[in-house]
Amino acid sequence: MKNYTELLVEDKKQKVKFVETLKIAEGVECDVYIFPDDASKDLAIVRIVKGSKSPRQKVIDGERTLQIYVSGEGKLVVEKPDESRKIYQTPVEKTVEVKIGEIMQWFAKSDLVYYEICYPPYKDGRYINLPE
């Protein structure tokens, strides 16, 4: 874990403040940050160990949920409500917005890092963890 004070987020250098590190699942941890100058969002820097995957989560709340690839090898799978799916192989060149009703899951072929930005800041109930 690095304790960042500034990060390049959405093409803009922004101040961040570390809050805590959370274990999300086996092989998945995230460092939670707030934006001291912008209370409309928060940031998680998620690390997934090679061979692990994030929980399969359905977005049920929030205005915007952004997935931003940082490093490593793997993929992001986003399932639409009509059961179609979009697979983003790394390196993902753009920010992926996951909308309410969509399901997301990251798979790490090597150690993988991504940012997750939540508008408004994350709170319990934003996602539902689903079975595989």
C-alpha cells in the first residue's frame, strides 16, 4: 500500500487522503481515499492477486461508478440487464462506467490494479454481491 497525497484522476491531478485498507475477498484488497477538495466522490485503489477475481457485483445505487485500469494483466467483464456482456481486456484504454443494473467483475491473470471512483461516495448497499 502506498499512501498517496495526489493522483491523476479523470485527466486531472487531484488531492487525495488515505482512509483505510479493506480486504474485499480472498486475494482482493482496496485502499480507500477521499478527495478533500471534492466531497462528491471517493476512490478505491483495488489490488487483485494473480489468479484471483473481484466479487461479482451488481450496481444498485449511486450516480456514477467508474472503473479505471492501472496495471497488470486480466479483464473486466460487465454484464448488461439484457444479459449481453462486454469484456474489456487489459490494458483498458479508457474509463469504463458501470451503470445501475449492470454487473461487474475483474479477473487477474497477473497481479492487477484498478481505480474505482464512486459518485456520490461509496456506502453499503451500493452493490449486491452475486453468486458466480
